[in-house]
Amino acid sequence: MRARPALALTAATALTALATLAACGGSGDDGAETATLTVFAAASLTEAFTEIGDRFEAEHDGVTVEFNFAASSDLAAQITEGAPADVFASADQKHMDKVIETGAAADPRPFALNQLVIAVPEGNPDGVTALPDLAGLDFAACAPEVPCGAAAQTAVDASGADLTPVTYEADVKSTLQKLTLGEVDAALVYRTDAIAAQDEVDAVEFPESATAVNTYPIAALADAPEPDLAAAFTAYVLGDDAWTVLETAGFQRP
């Protein structure tokens, strides 16, 4: 595939992209233009981006948004190894930088912040109120190489507590699942994931999470199969309509 220049997210770019969407993709059975936008997004964005994708599709006839949700470290590796995608939304700047260093993206823009909480079973049976309370409990955390794991380690270090998870998981969703399946007593996850599972878990805020706030950047990819759609979706995520979804999900503004 011929490399395309990275797309700067200026207002002019967004307007141009929106104006040319009708020319993207092929035609459906009824002759209408169709196109598929592929978005690689951090696992913690699953609920919010699924809704944002639905809204984007509703505003763009013939467009289908397909997501690949996984740990940002895995997504960055896939992109740098040549996996076809249009947009990358990372849970931290570190893994976005890895993509930028290879020339696969440029000009990322921050669109959300996220903090950790201690997720516990509904009713908080162990009475967890702070990080040191995890001592003596079986708790799960993300693997250190993924953003939620790096944030967890930073927060634990800031607390001064001697804490070691009984399991390190590949991403925040699998970390939370350990708790919802009853395999651990608690889990260090993002606030947004605890909110998404609020029928099953309670979220305990703790002050050290402020030392490990993750910034989420988004960028259209240089080799995007649908560059105009990539620019339009990225601009949409940065807009007010998408922000209402992100805020409801528990994200904070950069």
C-alpha cells in the first residue's frame, strides 16, 4: 500500500474530510456509497467508543465503524507491524509515541483523561477504603507494560504500601473480569470501567490515583485506507457531541 502523508487535525482538514465523505468507499446493492472505518482503540474505551461509533454512523450514511479494542501496547504493536487501520486511540501517550516514531501517525490530540479506582464486589464486603487495605487481599491489576498497569504501579509506589497483585492481566477488561467472576477480592481498574460494571461492583476512590492520571490521545493513521473518514472521525471524537458520551462514561477533559 502506498504510504499516505499523516493527517493534521486542523479545522480545514475536518471540513475537507466531511465534504468528501460522499466520495469514500464503494457502492451498496442500492447504489448508495458505502465505506468502512477501522478504529483501533484502548480496551477502556469499549463502551464509550461503541456509542460514539453508533452516533457517527447515524450522521454519515453508508459508513460502518469497526473497532479493534485491546491493550494500547498490543494495538501499537499491530499498527507498527502494518495492520490496516484508520484511527488509533491510545490509553496513554507512551504507546501513541511508539506509533509516531515509526511514521505511522502524526499530530495526535488528547481527548480524555482517566483515573484508577479500586473495584470491589457490590457492598464492599472487605471494607476497602484505601490502597493499603489491599494488603492481605487477593487483588488483580493490569500487566505493567499496558497503560492501566503502569498507572497502578505508579499509584502503589506513591502510597508506600507493600502490595503485589495475585494476577497481572492483559488489559483492564480482563482485570475487572477477575473480580466479577469472583476470582479476586478487588481490582485496580479505571473509573470508567467500574462505572460500566456498576451493577456488579463498587468503586473506591483513593488519593494516589491523582499521581497516575492517563491522558488519551487520538490520531488518524498515515496509511489509513479511508483517510477522509479517519480525519472526520478524529475530529468528531474531539467535538462536543462525543464529549457528552465520554463524560457520562466517567472520563475527564484533558
